[in-house]
Amino acid sequence: MENLELKYKLLIVSYLSNQATENEKKTLLEWLKASDENNKLFSEYKKIFELSLIANYKSKFSKGRSEDWKLLQNKIDFEKNENHQKARKFTFYLKIAAAVLVIFFAGVSIHWFLGTKSYPSISNVEYEVVAPLGGKSEIVLTDGTKVWLNAGTRMRYRADYGISSRNVSLEGEGYFLVVKNPQKPFIVMTSGYKIKAFGTSFNVKAYPEEKSVTTTLVEGIVKIEGKGVNVSLKPKQVVIVNKEVTKLASNDKKPVTDNSVKTKISQLISEDQKDTSINDVTIATNVNTNIYTSWKDNLWIIESEPLKNIAVIIERKFNVTIDIKSPELNPYTFTGKFNNETLEQILDIFKLTAPLNYTINKGVVTIREEQKRRATYNNLINNQMSN
């Protein structure tokens, strides 16, 4: 009887952690139909699992809820069981199942209906992962998919992720290393677009304050769907979608499809160009994807990037405000590779290649053109162009 009881307890854990086989599900269903006591035990276990979904930090709980959590845990105390090894085995499986659901990392906040006495169902619980300005976050989802979030990014997903679907919503920038599942494509929802992946690695940049959504495919296949866009990417391709294309698409503009992309890609290859545009959708092929993805490895690669664009990245990366007092500096472009350099070190390097100076005061970086160096710098550039 002890072996039989332990068997069904393990089946419950497997089922709740989405690890049960079809035969195990049928066995568990028959067991649940057998008695009310079985259903009661299953309900208690389910409540524990749902609590584990929202038990991010103890500080998130009121005193009463924390005590409820302890009481539910204490209902299953197999250490007192005479068969100590079996008890340890079950406790081990319980911890594994809970670990699949509970996510321990800085920057996680959970939307929960505070003040209610009843526990929320798993489908109504939503996680929000936040990478604050000046930092990054890394997370492994329940299906093994790895996600890196850049500074100033928010990602949301439901607690039942991986059961019926694998959808996440993104505001900011994320790099995704997706575990393959043909039955459930991984979908990133952002700025009115769906980016579908079928076991691949790719980068999405979609900050709300920016005018475009940039998708970079490293390996595999991704498909971008939305008003005015329905295209598939191949490795080393980048698609930059102007968010205004959504409005333009409603004005009888032809949508960008795979056929139009193939035509343009053929033109790119034949004309030996790097990129082109279709209805405010820019397509680049054979790109150095490290330029778009190096941030996740604490690298920062820039290639012919204007100062005004670099300023936005620095603000997120170091949680500062950039105030460019001299608009004449905005067109200056920079190329380089940085590896964990400080803010001051990066700005000092820029000073070597452009006539600028800077001051830092209480989180505000003020950049001005240095008049004395401007003529020298312009003469150097003119000499290089003439040679």
C-alpha cells in the first residue's frame, strides 16, 4: 500500500510539472475517479504548486499568506515515514517540480490579485521579468528556452507557459535561444507584431520609445507577422520594421511578403549591396550578427554608429542621462569594440576620435564640442579622404 500511495503522489508531481506521459495521465485520471479522497489530495498538491508559482520572495507575501504556505508544505512530511528512502525520493521529485515553476532571480515582479482570500488559478498568474537600466537579466523558461534581456527591458509570460503555448511579450531588447518544439512555436509579441521561432537563436530590439523593431536571426528560422509584414528570415539576416508600417498598411499599401523579400534579396546579391527597403521595411543580408547580439556577452560592438544613436545606448547601459549640447556632434560616427569598460573609459576613447569633451554630474553626462580640436580633426578627415 505504501508503494502504491507513493506511486500516485509521484504521478501528481509529474502531471503538475508537465512531465507526465499520456499513459501516466490516463492512470492518474482513473485514480482520481476512484474516490473523493484522491481528488482532495490532488487539490492540495495543486494548491501547493500554484503557490509556488507566486512565491518569488517571502517579502511578497503577507504574514497570513506566508503561514498558509508553511501549513500546506507541512501537510506533506514524508521524513516521518518509516520508509525514509522513499520519502526522500518523493521530496526530491517535489523540489524538482517546484523548481521548474519557481524562478529565483533579481528583477522579477509577479502580478497577483492582492487582498483576495482565494488562490489564483495557474492560467491567471503572469510573470514580469524586468532588466533595469544599467543592468541585464537572464532566465531559463520551463521548456529550457534561454532568454537574455538587455537594460531597460520588460518581458511578460503566463504561468501556464509551455502547456498550451509558448508566448511571451517583450518591451525592449531580448536574445532568445529557443528549444525546438514543432507543435508549439515560440512567439514573441511586440509592438503589434508576432515573431515566431521554431528552435533557433535570434535577437529582437523593440523599445517602446523607438520607431522601429529590429529582428536579427543567428541560426534557424523565424517568421515576422503583423499588419504590412509577413516575412521569414534566414540566418545572418536582419529585418528592421518601421512601426509606422502598421498605419501605412491600412492605406492600401501592399504588405511586405516572402515573395517581395526574395525579389529584393536577389537584387542585393546581384548588385552587391548590403541592404534595401520595401514599404518602410529594411532588409539586410549576410550581416555580422555579433553587432546586434554581443551585448548579452558583456561586449559592445559598434560599427559606423552616429553619436546620437550611441547616446541612447549609453543611457540604458549605464543608467545615465546624455545631454549633447552641441548638435554639430550628432553626425560623428564611431566604430569599436568594448569589453566591460567603464562609462568614463568609453567617453575618453570617443574623445580620441572626435572633437568633444564631457562632464559627469549626478548621473547627467554633458557633451560639448571642443572648438580648439575641431579644425585639427576636420583637417585630418579631409587629408584621409583626399588620399
